Amino acid sequence: MPQSKIPLNIDTLSDSDTCDPETRLSSSMHITALARYRANEHPPLEQDTAVTTFGSLDILVNNAGIMDKMTAVADVTDELWERVFAVNVTGPMWAIRKALPIMIQQGRGVIVNTASVGGLFGSRAGAAYTASTHAIVGLTRNVGFQYAQLGTRCNAIAPAVLKPTSAVTCKTSTCHPSACSVPWLA
């Protein structure tokens, strides 16, 4: 199997973040591309830059996500719902859609999505975040199934919060008691 030359990390910036293009190239073997994802913007051409610079796109890491402040479904605004889905689901889907033709042509590629334990079990965050992480798990499974025979693997990692050694208390009085007592996973 050919050795990977370059991990390409498509991450998300908030509107207040900036990125100096000179900081994108950290070594001749590693590039980090920061891209802005909004509901009306498609990702820039960092995948093309990787192919032009290094000759291939071996791995795409979608490590983007925003929370929803534990907002229950009755309190979720359309704006919050759409922003969480734009960053957590639509952005990674656009990056995957852009990377797949390159990886298929190469006959190989790896896509890694960052999901959440909330996408496997629910009850770990607010409604928009939980639904969006379920969506990224579904997208990962679909891409993995659809493109495995073409040499592209798609997997997700699902981090969780670790229970600290001291007692954990709910910071809001409006959450359901079960939301503060769900099992903690390492």
C-alpha cells in the first residue's frame, strides 16, 4: 500500500477567526487547510492544492463542530438549527464530495469524520447538536458503504466527555435529570 504523504484537515473557523496562509504549511509532509463553511458557501480548493503540491490526497479529516448550548428542541431557533447543521454536517459533506472524485481516481483514500458519542446515544447535548452528530454518523456509514469497493474508507471517531474525579453538577436548572446522569464513556 502506498505511504500517505499528506493529511488534509478541513476544520471550521468562526466568523471572528482568521488564518494566515503562511501558517497553513507546517512542514513539507503536512498541511492543514482551514476552510469556512456556511450554508451558502462551498469549500475552497484545499484538496486541489494538496494534489497539486504533493501529487495525491490520501486522507481527509473533517474535524469540525459547534455546540448548541444544550438547547432543548422547544427552544431551538431556526437560525441555531441551521448554523449547527451547516457546520457539523453540510461542511463535512461538501469536503467529502470534493475529495471523493480525487480519491476514486487514485484508487485509494481515507476519510475520517469527527462525530460524537451524542451521535451514537443521544442525550449528551441539545437537540440540534445531537441530531447533527447522528447525521454525521449516518453520512460516515453511507460513504463507507458506497465507496469501499472503490478503495476509499470512511470512518468516524466519537469522542466523549470524561467524568472528572469530583462530582459533576448540572449548570442549568432547566435540563431533565436524566441528562445529568447519563453514563460517562472514556
